[in-house]
Amino acid sequence: MLILGADIVRAVASGGLPEAKAVFSAAGVIFFGARLQHRDQKATGISCRDNYLGNAMAAMIAPAR
């Protein structure tokens, strides 16, 4: 399983960032900053595109959620 950007989710958990985003599929997960768009984050087997295309789901991550 591919995991990219684990440092981003750790920063949210520790209070260093107020929120982050993620794109995930059976192939893995990409964590990234909240100012970036889900559709622009891609890796092998992970793609979340507009109009429900692609093979991944999008998520928002924030403390206590």
C-alpha cells in the first residue's frame, strides 16, 4: 500500500496545521495541504477526478473529526 504525505496528517494531529485533505483507494492514500485540489493529486492506482471519474475517494481531515 502506498502512503504519501504522512507528515501532513501528523501535523494536523499535533495541531501544526488546522486541516488537510486526502485521496485514497485500495492502492493507497495521498495526504496533502488543504489549499490543493483533490483532482490534482495522483499516484499509481490513486486518482480522484471531477464528475465521479477515477478510482479514489476524497476526504477532508481536521482535528477531532
